[in-house]
Amino acid sequence: MHCGINGVPSDLRTFLGWTALSWPSAEFARRTPIEIPASSASPSVRRNAGPGTYRADVDGLRAIAVLSVVAYHAGIPFFTGGFVGVDIFFVISGYLIGGIIDRDVHGQGFSFAGFYARRAKRILPALLAMLLFCYVVVTLLLSPGETRAFARSAVATIAAVSNITFWRGLNYFSPSAELNPLLMTWSLAVEEQFYLFFPIVLIVLNRLMPKRLFPALLLLSLASLLASVWGMVHLPTATFFLLPTRAWELGGGVLLAVHEARRPSTRARPMMAQALGLFGLALIAFAVFGYNAQTPFPGLSALPPVLGAVLLIAARRGMVNDRLLSAKPVVFLGLISYSWYLWHWPLLAFARIVSDQDLSIGLGAAIAVASCGIGYLSWRYVEQPFRHSKAPRNILLWRYAAAIVVFLAPAIGLLETRGWPQRFPPALVGIEQESASLVEDPCLVSYGVGSPNLSPYCAPPADQMPAVAMLGDSHAAALSQAMRQLAGRQGLRFVELTKSSCPALAGISRYIPDHPGHREECEAYAHKALDLLEADPTIRTVVIAGFWSANFQLENTGERFVQDDETVASVSPAQSRKNLGIGMDAVVSRLQQAGKRVVLIKDVPRFDFDPLRRTVANFIPVRRTLAAILSPERGLEEGQAPQADLSNANDPSAAIIDRVGRDHPLVQVVDLKGGLCIADRCRFADGQDLYYTDPQHLSEAGAMRALTFAQIALAP
């Protein structure tokens, strides 16, 4: 998966990788035979202490990770690969917590109840405090539909399965991941799942092969790494989110802890430690400043930050560890990193929701600094008091179990009430219901399917009634309900053959890096759909629509239009654009040879903001007020925006369609912009009628307005 909020669209991929909530050093220090406060331990004492002592340089490494991640999320320049902080945190967690488990298991003193009680004290107080804040903000700012989505994330977060929820829930129609206030909890879920299984694995291995523990753990970690490499090709979204393909990163830290515990005499000598520290820091810097949203991740790309973190922890001493990582300001940031991590993301997400646009560098930096301050307060007044609680273990576990139930209740209530719609005018609920119509289109075939939906609703059996067919991707599906009504008024049967991200082309398919198998699916789908159209003589007119410019807007991610006999690597952006024309010309020729009349529709205006969110905001007083503060330049008439706000204002696919129309004079070329744009403004809503369900898909009302204005001749 490319680093960057997609499984989906690239923005989605960009924001997926940033969150690892693994800050166990204080717990580690408390469990060890010697505890040296960070403020008083000299470098020589720290670096020469035995295994299990507090290490300020590890907190310093955590600080580098959290600074990289927060800077990346806030949009600070140069930190283009800051998302690798998640991998650094995984290594730290494996080293510290894995080391504790190994020591206790090896000494026959491991207790599941004791371990999970300590985890609860470490993780839950700050997490639940942040969740309480989110509940309050959500009721003030989010619409019923947005509230339901948040509630589902909250339930998954508390149940430690949010990584699975996000993996299964992310699809073509998902809201941008950067707007999910709880997205960062996916990595916390990965860790908790790891520590659900790791103690059992360690106990079994310790009993069956105590002298071969390290090789066994190494083999398991290598298997996880190989699965990650394989998954990047075949299942990139699952590879990003799920434990089996992330476990090797925690395993790197575990292996180091096990090695040091079994062979303490093999620690690096001063010169070697110096080299390890410098090389480890260089590997992390290479990833933080060299990676970007298009870097395939994790897979082999995760090796540099993981190896760099392992080397820095293994070094223990030297200029990097003693002077940089052990500096008091750096250690302080490491100490508050868990709370800072928890707070920075919701604040950024809520700001993006309110402003309905990308945050400026200044605003992003201000939120990052503010979240650092809140993180300190959370660490000082929430984390510390609860972490040092002296309550008996059994009572402690019951208390946290009760707290989980209490914090689950609001989320379940919001789900049961369908987002508490009574907070807002009924018109808002109606708008959101209309926006869901595209998602619920049963004829739109999703990823993983290579055949059309031939149910009676989507492809009514052929009879004597002439028919019109809609062929294309989700943009065609967005037009289908309105087209179905127009066809019915003219006594025509309507057939819908649509598949997500699969434009209607012949001999050409759309390649999407995040869905490697999608190209073959599109090829199979196109053949079957065209065969069906050719075989039905009652289908007289075929309307073709699509998100033609999709690959052009995502060329930097590797998306291409590829001929069936071409390799992706051989297709340049220029050839990709040429291929679109070739595929479009081929499908028109094939349909015309079959006696069909062809209507070719140019893509709809595509906004660089979400029209649904902007329309919804007008019904939410607090959100409307904050939007005016964060985005004062949005002072336009409601429901419209300047054409400068269109992301496809200079769409090269329009010229390609015009050329195909000239080459095939009998083809009707339709531009839907005429029904939506006047002069330099384009309309996305009119009163309570929403014309768009997201930045690029028309609603039924918008499709009806655009198609009616275009006056498409459906009857032959």
C-alpha cells in the first residue's frame, strides 16, 4: 500500500500509517531491578547499567518518532516520510514489553492477569480521556452520518480491533481517512493483538525449545516479513493494517531484547556502538526525509526505519545515544509521546472537518504545538496518577472493565439512535440519506469481482421493449438512477453495467497500484459486459460515462491506462493518456459495429472540497461558526463555488473524448458541465437539493439536473 489515506484514493493512503501507541518505558522501568530517574542518571551510569534498567535514550528515540509523525501529519515541510514513526514505535514496544514478558516467562513468573493489569493502567486512562473529549466534540460538530461512523470507530477502538474495522471499512466511497478522529488507534490495536498472542507463543517455545528460542522467534519474524512483502503485491490494504504483516516490526525489538538477555557480554564496544548509533540514525533520517506518499509501504520499505531503531537501541552509548537521545528536552518529549500522539490526531481531524480543506502549514503547526501542551497535561494529570495506582490487581481489572462498559455506552447509543439526528433540522437528515444512494447501488460491482451484476433489476430480461444501457464505472453508476427514470418516461428498458474504477474501454484497463489484481478484473468485466451488449439486439443505445481523468490525477502514484498486452512498467504518463483514447475508440467502434447508438459523456466537474460536508455544515451552528474562522475565504453564495475550485478544470480527457467524437460522427458527445456551471461558478447544491455526494459523484438530483439540461436522445 502506498503511504498515503487510499485503498482507496491516495489521500486515504497518505494518512493511514501514522499511529503507534507504544510507549512502555515507564512500565519497563517500574518492573526492573534498578530504576534510574532520567533527570539524575549520568550517561556513564545509564549505558553501563544491566539489562532492564531505565534508558533515557529509548525515550529519546520515542521523541524522534513522535516528532516525525506529528510534523508529517501537520504538513510541516521536509517530513515527507514521517509516517515511519509507527515502525519505530513498534520496535520500541517489542524491545521493552517483549523483554519484560521474556524475563518473566524465563523466570517462571509470568502472570497474564498481572501483565494485562499493567497494560490497562498504561493505555486506558489517557485513551479514555481523549475519547471523552471526542464524544463531546462529535455531538457539537458532526452530522448524524458522520456521528455513526465515529461511533463505529469508537466501539472498535475500545475493543482493540480498529485495525480490522478500518481494513474492512475502507473502500472507494469511504470518507477521507484524514477526517477520522480515531484513525490513529489502528496501530494500538495491532499492539494489543500482538500481546494477546505473544506471551502464549513465548511460553510454548520456552517449554518446547528453550535453547532454540532466538532462532524460532527469528523464523517467525522472517515469515511475517515475507508475508508483508507478498501482501504488498496482492493485498496491500490488509498488509498495511493487520497484525500478521506487521508482527515482524515488533519482532525486531523482541529479538534484540532476547539476544541481550541471553548474551549480555556481546553488547557493542565503544567504537562499534558509535557506528551503530550513527548508522541507525541515518537509516531513520533516510526514511523520514526521503519517503513520501507514493512510497509502497510497509513491505521492504519498512526495513530501514525498523533496522535503524534496532541499531540505535542496540548501540546504548555513543554520541547519538548520549548527547542527542539522552538530552533532557528530547527525553521529556519521549515521556509525553503517548498522550501527544493520542491528542494530535483528533485535533487535526476535527480542524480539517470544520475547515473543509487542507490545513495551512501555519495552522497545522499551531495545532501540533497545542496538542503537545494538551499531551503534557494528559501525561501529568491522567497518565501519572493512574499508572501509580496501588489498587489490588483484581480490583484494578474490575475497575477498568467497568470503565470500558461506561465508555462503550455512548457509542452504542449513537449507533442505536442512528447518529442522534434530533440535534439538527430534518433537512440535514434527508440530504445525508440522499448522499448514501450511490453507495447502495446494487448494480455497481465492487473490487474483487470480474462479472456484471445480471440481476433482473440491473439487467432486465430481454423482451420486445427497446432498451438503453449505461456502461462505465462509479461515475456512470452515479448517473444511473436518474437515467433509469428518463428511460422509463420514454418507454425504454434500462440496463446498468457498472464496476468501481473500471472505465468502459476495450483492450485497455486501468491499473491501480493499491489493487494489483484490479487490471485483470477490469479486462474480464469489459469482455463480459460488451459480449452481453452485443448479444442483446433490443439494446439500441449505450451511454458511456466514467471518471476519465482519474489516472491523470494520480499519475504520480503509478496509476496508468494499460493495453492488455503491455507491462505496467513500460507505460509512461504520455502513453497512458494515448491508451485512453485507443481504448475509447475501440469500445465505440465495437458497439457501433454491433448496431448500437453510442452516447459518450465527459466527466462531471470535480471539486477540490467535499460538497456534502460543506452543505451539511450550514445546518450545524457551531461548525458553521468555526468554519468562518478557519476558512474566511469561503464567503461565497451557498451551494456554489468558483471554477477555480475544480480539480479537473483542465481535464485532458475532455480533448480525448472530443477527438473520438470527431472520428465517429454518429456518436453524441455530452458535456454535463452546462447543467451545473454558469459563467465562472459551478453549483453543488440548491437549497435542500444536494447535487453531489462527494467531490466527484453526482447525487440523483444532480444527475437529473445535468442530464435534463444535456437533452440526451435515448431512443434510437
